[in-house]
Amino acid sequence: MSSSLLTNNAAMTALLSLGQTQQNLATYENQVSTGLKIASAKDNASYWSIATSMSSQIGALGAVSSALSESASMLSTMSNALQGTISIMDAIQNDLVSASTAGNNSASGLQKIQTDISTQQQQLISIGTSASFNGENFLASATGTSVNFLSSYNATSGASFITLNTSNTALFGTGVSNGSTANLTGGAGILDKAGASFPGSSILSMNVATATSGDISNMLKDVQTALTNIETAASTIGATQTNITGQQNFISNLSASLTSGVGALVDADMNQASTKISALQVQQQLGVQALSIANSNTQMILRLFQ
């Protein structure tokens, strides 16, 4: 076999092999250090693009999840307020029943009962006006007929919403909700609306101290009607809470699935990478030795001149 001082084919082959081994070694070392087999578009443009889009979707779903949590807290505030309102309404109903009982319907007896009812009427106002979350209150003069809660987002179809009909959830009108008690009758809410059975009086303005037995009987009918309407409002909010909870679970599962999908596309197999590094390190050592052997052939020529 001929030998040349200017061209050492064996050394060039060994050098190319060593360079390829070092390049592969650097690739797997980078996978171990970053945990990614596709860290940028140059690693795999197609998979990188898909993973980037999915990661963007995961980020958007995170924002949706936060919005759903806020919506759940908001609805829970309203629901608790309605539960408290129902309890007070039950107490007012009991007072009206007592006012209808012989022995309690004297002037002094009715005045004592009205004192208790007046306290409960103030509690109703307090609960309704304080049931506010992040500036929203669907119980005190709810504006509009519906509220949209963000429920999902997709880059193609955009945002989706869960709608709550608030047309029947207001307990009283603007005047009462602003702290004014000058007009507690004639409002559009459940509690300040003029009674059908006892016109001219609402739940917030009824006064048994000046009422007859027939008036008290009609007040009881209006209280029962109001209770039914409050229960309907609570059911409406409760149904929306159920939808919100279901959507929270869906968004959580969807985010987990997308995260798993991104991992399958771009995450490095650490066991495989570490095994490859061990093998490539051996190849690197052998490559260095092979290059040394290839270069030693030319060194033998020098011995001819010793």
C-alpha cells in the first residue's frame, strides 16, 4: 500500500469519524442538560411547530382555569348570600304566623313582632348589598339579563362562555342597593317589589304593627311568593355553579392531555440519552486512538533518517 506525506487518507477517515462522534455526543449531552430532544426548530421543524402550538394552547387554558376559579368563587358568594336570605325569610314568615296567633295580635304584641321583622329586613338589605365579588353583585340591582363566564378557549374557534341569566336574581333595585331606604316598595327586585296579595307593601316595607289579620294573611302569601322566587334564583345560580365545576374538571384534564402530548413530542428519553453518551464516549476514545495510529505511519518515515 502506498504512503503519502501530503495526503493521509487513514487519518482523514479517522478524523471525520471522530468529528461525527463528537457531534453526536454533544447532541445527547444537550438532551440530558435540557431534558429536551427537540429544543428548537432546527432539531425537528415539524414537531417543534406542533409542540409550540400546543404549548400556547396550554397557556391559554391556564388563563381559562384562573377565570373559572374566579367565577366559581363569585357564584359561591352569591349562593351563600341567597341561603342566608332564605333563612331570614323563614324567620319573617314565622313572625307573621305568630302575629296571626291569638294573644300576639294585640297592639303591643304586634309592635314587638314588627321590631323583630324590622331587624330582619335590615339584614336582608345588608346581605344583598354585601354579596359582592370583584365589583360584581347579581343580587343587588343586577344589570342586564345575562352574564357570560369564560369557560374555554381555542385558537380556531375563539372563546366559549357559560351564561347566567340574571334577570330574576336581583333582590332589590338600585335605590336600596345604594344604601337608600327611602323607597322600599315599587322596585324591580324580589324583596322591594310591591306585593300582589298585599299591594303597596313589599317584603322590605311590610309593617304588621298597623296591619289587620287579613293584611297579615296577605303578607304571608307575598312572603311565600318571594321565597319561591329566591329559591328559583338560588337554583339558577346553583346550576351555573355545576356547569363551572364541570368545565373546571374538563379544562384540567385537557391541559394534562396536551402537556403529555407536548412531552411525547419534544422530551428526551433520559435513559436512552445516558446510554448513548456512555457508548459515544467509548467511540470517542477509540477515535482518538485510531487517529493517533493513522498519523503514526508518517512518523515511521523519519526513522529511515536516523
